[in-house]
Amino acid sequence: MIRNRQEILFLYDVMDANPNGDPLDENKPRIDEETGINIVTDVRLKRTIRDYLYSYKGYDGSNGKDIFVRELASDKGGIKDGKARAKDFKENVDEILEKAIDIRLFGGVIPLDKASITFTGPVQFNMGRSLNKVTLKHIKGTGAFASGEGKAQKTFREEYIIPYSLIGFHGIVNENAAKETKLTDEDVVLMDEAIWNGTKNLITRSKMGHMPRLLLRVVYKAEQNFFIGDLQNKIEISFDMPEEKLRTIKDFSIKMDDLVNELVLYKDKVEKVIYTTDKNLKLTLKGQNVNLQDIKEIKFEEKSY
């Protein structure tokens, strides 16, 4: 089980796509009307992680590895609910924790016949929020099929997209809650991979155009019961054009000054910082381009996927 409190900062961008539609509002991208900030739910990010682990890392119900929250057909028709899913594990909670990495990571409610057991997830994410103000674009087009059999006219489709959004997520890995779900360091490493590669593998029609840009995990020293917090607000996007015209990663840089200053301030509590960056992302410190490994006050470890 993990012994260290950890903190996550994840940046990814979206181009000409819908990062997270609201089913109660015509599936439009979620936007804060007052600020113009694009919002993505933590549920969307957790699904990205689950889908990657299921599709690419063998957590498909075989070899003792599984995802608890996934769609499975019921013998009675339809999709299995939580109770039916628990019965797949014979309602053995220890077996669920041993096999289901998503319960170890995110917790969940395990519905049993006589009661339910709730596990608080060691890994919690805030809502993702864009660093830039976004605009909503309405697109109309024709569908692939005619509007009815024997008719020549095709159906019409409408959709809403965002031309460009740089989205930031902040997360915490709580070593105390990890004792209950038996979360391991290996699980967290797999989660990192799933965040990065899972985002790259969002290749459905509405999700094309997603790219991970920065993943940073601060590992604090054991038994500190401490974290800096609010990492997503300790970086700043910098650009030299009207904000609504941002369209690519080449249009801006990310100021790291506040984040680095905080890490240095609390360096006695920080064991290391594990990070992955896209080679096209420009990070700056004191107005100059910076490679995080050049910051000697903190131990930075680069990870590639």
C-alpha cells in the first residue's frame, strides 16, 4: 500500500471537439457562462482511466484483473446494475478490492444483498477547468443515411464544439484512504499511464483532438500529512493574442513561477516530482524557457510514455 501523500496536476488540450457534453443541455460542452471557462467533470477523467486500463492493460475480468464500474450485459437483458456486478465477485469484498483497480483508486459503493459498503476513494479529482476562455461553435451537417427508406434526402445533424481549450485537472492521492482500499504504488503508476495514454486514445468522433500536455505528480515524504493544494491555480497561461483566437499549443506558454516557488518553499516535505511533458509545450520560469530537471532545489524525475 502507498505510504506517501501525493498530488496531481494534469493539462491536456482539445481542438475542434466536445470534451464533455452536458446531456441535459443538448450535449453542449460545459461552459461557465459568467467566465467563459470550459468545465470537464471528474467522472469524464475517471472514465478515460477505466477505459484505458480495460482496453490496454488487461483489466477485463481475466487473470484476476477487472474494472468494477463497466457496462456488462445482464442475463435478463439490459445492463448489469451494481448488485449484479457485486454478485460477479460472489459479494466477496476482499476479492473486489484485490481484482478491481478502479475501486482501489476511486472507491465506490458495493451494494450487497443485506447492506452496502462504501469505500472512500484514495484518488480524488476536482472538476477540470480550462486555463483559457473558450467559445462555443455550432456546426450543422448531413448524416450518412436518408431520412427514411426510399427517400433520397439525407438526415441533418447538429453538434457543438470548442475550437480550443487547455484543460487542467488537480487531484489528490490520500495515503490514509488507501489503507481501506489497499491501493498500491503500482496502481498509481498505472493510473499515470492511463491518464496520459488514455487521453491520447480518445479517438471517437466527438473526442478526436484530445492531447495530453503535462502530467505532474508531487510525491510528499511519508508521514507528513501535508500537501500544497490548488496546483492548477499555481500555473498561468501566457499569450500575445486575443484570448478567443487561441487555437494551438504554439500560441501560448505556461508560467511555472508560482508552482516552482511553492515546491521550493516546502522542499523539506517533498520527496520527488514525477512528470511527463509534451515536447511542444513551452514552460517558463522568470520569463525564460525552462526544463524542469534544471531546477536543482527539487528532485524532478521525467517519465516517458
